[in-house]
Amino acid sequence: MYIDEAGDDGLRRVRPIDKVGGTEWLCIGAVLVRKDNEDNVVQWVKDIRADIDAKQGPVLHYRNLSPTKKLRACELLSQKEAVFFIVCSNKKNMRGYQNSRAAIRGGKQFFYNFCVRLLMERATELCLKDSVNKFGEPRCMKVIFSERGNHSYGQTKAYWEILKRQAAANTTFLNKRTMRHEVMRYNLVDYVPHTQNAGLQLADVVASAFYQACDTLDGKWNPEPAKLLSPKMPRSSGVIADHGVILQPTPPEKAALNAEQKQIFAFYGYAFQD
């Protein structure tokens, strides 16, 4: 599983409440592929770049594509043998929030870790069910993060270890779901620069397409590319909402979204109360 993000996890100041501050949204996207396809990911990126004529620069970078090329990149990606997850967290209600419990444990990026947890709960559940169905036993999932200079991925792994112990002792806080540690091995977690890994460039497409569908502050709002990813978004009881596409906070009314921002989530099955 390849994980990348769009937006930031800063909470001290958050737009549009503050004129200058962190992004309103943090979107964390993931692309999950079977091991049999791991060696094909590089070719997938080459094929997409060739199709949309995105050959300037060394990598596929969604933000640098024209609107037409963004649409086509998402259309092509949705045809690959992969599964996509996205966590879209609107940060307005988190502005200025401090987590004293996390601070005591030395965690300085509790918000980012929590959002990744939401993604991992669903992805590990899918991996567990799929591997048991295919092989008769759990098979491990390798996780590769897009490396960012302001993140400590060691803290993320340490947070996962805390959740593992809590799950074993049945003391998990917020226990609607748990990360399925049967398919996780901490020596299979890595962090590499986006430019050095083709899978991370695909995860960037997922994260950035949804960010563009959420963000209405920078004049590039467009939900259409993200809609094209729907064929490969996993479902629970036939519904993508809260499974392949995860909106925070919950219930969705807490996000106080405008009409444009609601469009992408309504498309994926979220219902909003007046």
C-alpha cells in the first residue's frame, strides 16, 4: 500500500477561519495493489504519462497537470488492478486543538496519526479478508509512505504499537473499528521520497484529486476527476461512504461544508442533514 497526502496537518491556524494558516483540508490517499502487480506499477505510471503527454519533469505530479490531463489520469488509474482509499478531514473544528494524552506519550503529530489510523483500519480489514479468502490465511501488507520532512514516521509506527496492545487487551479507545494487526509487520513499513517511487505517484493522484474536490479556497475546485476513481473504491454493503471514502469529522454536519464541498461526498454516498 502506497500512502501520500495533500494539504497539511497544521491546527494552530486554519483557513478560512484564519486568513493565513494551515489548509482547510488534510487528504490522505492510498493505493493498494497485490504483490503480483508490484513490478507493474512503474509501467502503469509510464503508460499514464505517455497517454496524457506529461513528460516534462521526472515524475507524475497531479498538481502540475492541466485540467484535461487530470481527468484523463484519474480515468486511466481507475482501470488499473488496484484499490483506492481516501481520508478527507476538514480541519475547521480542530483549530487550536491539543491532545494532552498524545503529548504525554511524546506524540507531536497526533492528528496525522489519527487520520492514517482511519485509513489503516479499513485497508487492513480488506487485506485480511482478501488474503484469507485467497490463501486460507492472513498475508502481510507492506506499507510505503511518501516521505515528508516534518513527519516522524517512527511516531506513527509507535502509535500503531499502542493500538496493537490495546486491541489485544480489548481496551481500544474509539473501538468502532480496529487495525487488523494479523496483516501488519513493522519491518514492512518504509518511507521514501515521492520522486523515487512510482506507487507513491499514483497515491498522489488519489490524494490530490480528492483535495481538489474538497478545497474551494484556491480557485481550482473540481470534483470530476475524483469521481472517476469510484470503480476502484472499496465498498461495505455496496456503499463507498465511510469505507473507501472517509469524511471527518463525523457526523458530516460537524464539518459545516459549503454546497460545493458536499458534492463529492454526496456522490460517494454521504447524506447531509439540514
